[in-house]
Amino acid sequence: MVRMFKFSRRVEGSAAIEFGLAIPLLLTLLMGAVEVGYAMYEAMQVYNSVEAGMLYAAKHGFNATGIANAVVNATSTTGITATPAPVQFCGCPSAAGITTISCSSTCTGNVTPGQYVRISAALNHTTILPYPGLDLPTTLTAQSVLRLN
């Protein structure tokens, strides 16, 4: 009787074949982790830039050019912009946030409105590798409001 499946019981090299089949999945997971980590790093840099602009405004008052320069130069990450530009406005605090009003108006309770500055930063994030089906690149943004007085 002749055996038709002469090599079916041999296991030499099966680990290498399994590894060869699993390596694309492992590399995909690794690249995904690297991509998410890189995007989180860039998002933190955008938030740090807004914080630097707020610190500048708290120390020097409203100066749109100075705040924008502080935002752009806060980190070594290139491409961060102060978009939209810093704006100063008057407003009244409320449960829903800050209601923008005229500086000559009064808030509820006959209180004078506060002067605020809104600082924003943006960074166009591009992926390390293209991912079909995902709408990347995307723009990472951060925004903060600071009361000046």
C-alpha cells in the first residue's frame, strides 16, 4: 500500500510558516499603534501651543501678533498655526459658557462684562502610511478662552 500523504505528519518548519502568515497582522497592529501614538503626540503639541499663547496673553495682555507668535513658536513641531487668529471680546459668564456682548453693556446683576481673549491653534496631521477607507489627513485643533480682567 502506497501512502498518498507522505509528508502530512512532518512538522519541521511549521513554526516558520505560521510566523510568515502572522507577521502581516502583527506589523499592521504595530503600525496602527505607532500612528495613534504619533497623532496623540501632535495633538499634545497643539494643546501646548494654545497654552503658551494663553500664558503670553496673561502676562502681556492682548497683542494678537505676540500671541500668534507664542502659539507658533511654542514647540519644535512645524506646521502649527494660530488659526483662527486670536480675538479679544467682551462677555458675561453664564451656565452655557461666555455670552458675547458689547463692552459698553452690562451683564445680569448690573455687572460690567469681562474682557476675554480666544486663542486657537491648528495642525494638519498626515498619516505615516496611507489607510484606504479613512478620511485622513485631518486637522488637529485646540482652543481656549482666557479672561484678561
